[in-house]
Amino acid sequence: MSARLLLLAAALLLCGCASYKLGKTRDPGFKTIFIENFKSEVDEPGLENLVTTTIIQQFQMDGSIAVTDAARADVILRGKITEFTMSPVRYSRSNEITPVEVSLSLGVTYALTRRGESKPFLEGGAGGSAGLFVGSDLQSDKRQGIPIAAAKAGRQIVDQLVDGW
């Protein structure tokens, strides 16, 4: 009797998992992408290359869409950096106007165009932020925080294109 009950319980459990799929469930309609260097609308030197490289890395880590050159890509991703802000989070105890921790925010917009076409078929935006401690070299501190914020924005873009979120 207990063997039958155990078999019935196993069958019920397996039936519940029969429709589950591991991995991505939506086909975005393209397999390869070329990512142009993002343009910047903000006054922060060197931001374009750092953001573009980090977003490319997010696509490569996901692996659902292959990053390739413009001649072989199904679609082309063009983007703009629209926001870059640093806001104080915590100040020095000894000097109330000197921040010791800041929040760095980054915002981007993008347009996705099929190769050979000029009008985008999909447009969107994404953003990311990172907290960082301010030391004696603010530029180095920013260079540590920007990839973290850009990676979050890149992950949102990948999710929007691949998963349809």
C-alpha cells in the first residue's frame, strides 16, 4: 500500500513540473546584435567607452544574443547616456560639507534597428546606480562605480530585449 501511495505522490509531483522550461522563454526575433558606441549627453569624460563596453559584457554574459560586427548583425543597438549624477549619501563627521559616501546614477536610452533599415522598431531606457565611498581621488572612485551602474543598466537592456520585461 505504501509503495502505491509513494508512486502516486511521485506521479503528481512530476505532472506539476511537466510544463516548466529552464532558461529563456521568449524569442526576441533576432540572434545577433551590433552595439554602437553609446553617445553621451552628459558632461563626464570617458563615459561613452566605459558604458558601451560594460553593456556589451552584459550581452555576452547572458549569451542569448551574440554580439558581432555590423555587417553580420541582425539588429543594431544605438544608445545615449542621458543621465549621470552623483548625490551625497553620508557626510564626514568632522566636516559637514564633505561627502564620504555618494550614490552614482546612470541613465541611458536606446533604439534597436534592423540591419539595413533606418527606423527603429524598438526604443527603451534603462538605468543603474552604485554606492561608493569617496577617497582622496574622486576620478578613481567614479571609475569603480560607473561599471557597476552601467552593468545594472545593461542587465535591464538585456532583460528588455531577451525576456520582454
